Amino acid sequence: MTPILEVKNLNRRFGGLKAVSDVSFAVTENQIKAVIGPNGAGKTTLFNLISGALPVDSGQVLFQGKPLQGRQPWQIATAGIARTYQNIKLFPGMTALENVMIGRHSRTRSGFIAGMLNLPRTWKEERDIREESMALLELLEIAELADSEAISLAFGQQRAVEFARALAAEPNLLLLDEPAAGLNMQETAEVARLISKIRERKITVLLVEHDMSLVMDISDEIVVLSFGQKIAEDVPTAIQQNPEVIKIYLGDGDDA
């Protein structure tokens, strides 16, 4: 299988703390891969390095064979990587549909000035954006909530809106940071089903997650971090039986 993402000997320090230490792994196309580990393992730091939110000290991140170092987060997003966050970041005062449409605007052609001037060529594009955004809400089975204020929705529904907004940018790779955070068991099971639906659209998924039922249910492979180092990488059944993973994997909550 062709790697869509390659992480090679990645390192990142914060003062004397080595948050990510010589981490390497690859994600193949149309795969669901999870990154797990206890508190302070470096999982969120790893995501920040991949998405460009933090600069890399040394090592490489390759997306579709091309290095991402030196690119701004918006350039990485335009290249085809979308990201969600542990703390849902929806726009207040806007509907679910409007939130998704914002994600779609990164793919528009008319430009900001044309939109501000309300030029005719922007009218069709705006209709198309609305239709495509509605289609994503339908895909994630929340179309009936299109006109509801996004931040007034139940937490699981907000997560689905966030997924739809990320998909609106037409990513090849979707980074999901703690998609089950704050969700109950029923909502977590629904999120697992939605992630599988996303993969059916030929979108590769890399996720950080603490909920082991979700990870074991949907992941093809799992990377395990501990104190910034990779200690295991394998299929879920092997990870469950790995003595070192069993020994170190104790925590939940925020990490570095």
C-alpha cells in the first residue's frame, strides 16, 4: 500500500523536555490509524507537528511524498490535510450549515474581494457551496439540524458538524484529535460509525484517542507512544496483548 503520510525520525523539545523523540511511522491510503498513549505521551504534540501548528526540531513529515516542513497550517490544509480538535471549535451565532460552508470556502475560486462586492460570478459558487455543505450534513445524518445554531446542539451533534466542516475542505487525510472526548457511550458509538462512513469516501484517517473501545473497534493499525517515544505499532489485537503497552497505558486526560 502507498503511504499518504510518512513521519520520519520526528523530534520536538520544549526546553529540557523531549515531547516527541525520534518517532517514525507511516499511514497508508484509506487506512484508519490511531495514536494512543498515557498522559504526556506526546500525542497532541505529534498532531501539532504534522498540521504545522508547531515547527519540527528535526526529522521529516511527508504528505503524498512531499515534505511539509516550513509550510504554514493553511498551506498544509490546502494541500489536503484537515483537522478537528479535542475542544470543539464551532462559530457561535452561526447555524450548523453556515459552519460547514466556512470549511468549504477554502476551495472557492472567486476570492474574498469578489465575495465582498457580491459579483455575479460569486452567486453560483455560493449556491454550490450551500448544496455541497448540505450534502455533507446529509452524509453525517444531521441535515435536519442545518438551520439550528451549531453551539446549541448536543455535544455529539456538534462533533458531527465539526466532521462535516473538515470534510468540506475535500481533504485526502483527516486528523481527528480526541473525537470521542466528552461523549457518552452512545455518542461514542455514533462517532465510530461516522468515522467509518468517512473512510468509505476514500479519506484516510489518523486519530488520537483515549477511548479504547473506539480505537479497537475502528482502527486498522495503532501507534503507541510513551514519554514521546514510539513503543509499539501493530494491529489492534496485537496491541491489546503487548506486555509493554499493558504496563504503560494507564492514563487519560490531556497530554503534551
